[in-house]
Amino acid sequence: MSYTLSDVEFDVQQLRNLPSIANASYVIDNVDNESVLQFVIEERKTKLPLLNIGGIKDNVWIGIGMIESNFRQRGNSLLAYYQFTDGRHSAEVFYKNPRTLKGIWGYTASLRKWSSIEPLFFPEGTVQYLYDNNSLGLSLIRNFGLRSYVELGATLFRESYSQAESQEILNPPGPKSLTINKYLSKFRANHNQLFYSYFYLKGYSLNLIYQNVYNFQDGTFFNIIELASKVFFRPRPKLNIATRLHLGVSTNNDSPFAPFVVDSRINIRGIGNRIDRGTAQAILNVEARRTIYHVDQWSSQVVLFSDLGSWRRPGGELKHLIDDNNFRHFVGGGIRIAYQKVFGATLRLDYSIDLYNLKERGFVFGLGQYF
């Protein structure tokens, strides 16, 4: 069949984007007056142990597990994960088949137990709660070509809150304990124009999520909408600029149980565990990743980063997002050590400092890039 070099280069890039392929190239030979096209593929392992460690003063977490990104050699994902945070135990099992029935459809299934110590914020002060969330989730995926999909999901879960024995204030407000059964329906639209070359990235991705939560206890609904975008530049062969913007807004109930949190493990490195909550959020992460060593299958990078965020407090106004009192800005540096033979095998260590309060600082250690 006929082909053009642009067609071949497109196919090569599609191969490079697969988790099981470290690199791909092509060779064209002339045999008996015909062109023979061969793709040269450098495979890599896709089963990766997970390790995440982080901490600041009075808060340390550790997570261990395993992820297989090419389960059954069909591009499926299987995750098993355990996390220990402040004496509480969490675990998750997740399975995703992104393409079945001629590649048009896919599905996911998850079983999750999350337990943590959650600070909830009242006018009288902060109250520490023991929080448990047990959930079962299923979703259906509809693919549109190689770069876009929509996902419809449903999750049944039970939330439990109980006040911890140790509190910062006497006679803490809020319920002593609370258990709520809820149902979550989710819509996700994703468009991915990311291009991989070993551990380097170019392009962008867009992820729009709408969630509707029904409370069986009082018959009320709660809505959340989020937009997350990532953009990657490669201005020089050894330099990668990475950006992530996350915007979110929810039903603006004046309640301590607001959905958006500011947390070292999620969006602002070094800030701590669940330091505040809000009903709207804007987070911007920027990284400059400079490769200092790349020989055979090993590489290392130094990273400079900026994590900037703001949020609307429950019952507040959207203009609070641009209020100086709600801004937190942490900057710092880190290192990355990557083993190219295994997908996602990047060791990460970051340390950051709060520009507004130099006494606040912390580190985050884990596998995989922060975003």
C-alpha cells in the first residue's frame, strides 16, 4: 500500500506513546523494486512498584503498591495500592480496560478504602476528624479516535466522620460522629495531544469532569465541576517545561465538608496535609526539568518548581480566589532519577519553602513525576 513519510512518523509517535514502548523508529529498504517498511521497537517493562513518602512537621505518610500498565499485553491497567497516614490504613484496587469491542468502548472498576485524619474548619477553630470512605465504582468509556474519549461513571460510597480524641480546642464544635451513604455520578471528557520521547513530553492534555453527588440521608444534591490542563514544552533537547492548571468549583454550601483541599500530595508541595478546604479552587504548577545525565537506560534531572494556589472558603464569593489572604505560593527544587526500561520508573524528591512564611517547608518523595 502507498504511504508518506508523515504517515510513518505519525505511526512511530503513536508507538512511542504506548506504555510498553520505550522508543520506536523506522527503516525503509528497497527489495525487488519494492519499498519495505520496518518499525524498530524498544520495549520496556510495564509492571512498576509504587512508593510514595512525604512529610512535614507532625504529618508523615507512606504508600506502597504495584501498577501494571500493560496487563495481559493488551494495554490494560491494574493497580493495587496501600497507604499509611498518621496511623490510619487505606487501600485501593483499580482496573481499566481502555479499549474493547473493536477499540470503541472501554470500562473501569475500582474498590477503595480511604482512612485519614481530616481537619475540618469551624469559626471556633480547627477540629480533627477520623475520616473513612469506602467506595465501589464502575464506569463506561466511549473512545473517539486515538486522542479523545468520554467516560460515564457511578460510585456508591459511605462516608464516616468521628472526632479524634486529641483536639486543639476545648469543647470542639461539629458532630461527634456522622455516617452518610452517598451516590456519585460522573461525566469526564478527555482530549490528549501529548507526545512522548523517552521521559520527555511535548503537547497538551485537557480533562473536564462533572460530578453529581446524591445524599441518601437528606435527599440533597451536590455538584462539582473541574477543568485540568497540562502543557509541556521542550525548548532545548535537555530541557522540559511542564505546567499544570487546575480549576474547580462546587455547590457553595457554608459547611466544613467542602470538597476541594490544599494538600502536599495533590497540588502544593510542602504545604502539609489537608491544610484548608474550599468550594472553589485555582492551582498552577510549573516545573523546569533539566537533564544532567542520560546514558543507556538511566537518566537524572534537576527540577525547579513553583506551586501557586488559591481557593474560595465555604459560603464565600468567587472574588475570594484573587484575595491575597487566600494565596499560598511554595517554590523549591528537586531531583529525578529515571530507569527507562520500566514505564514510570522515576524516583522523585522535592523540597519547597513558602514564600509568604519561610518557616513553612516540607518535602515530597515518590515514584513518578509530580504531574
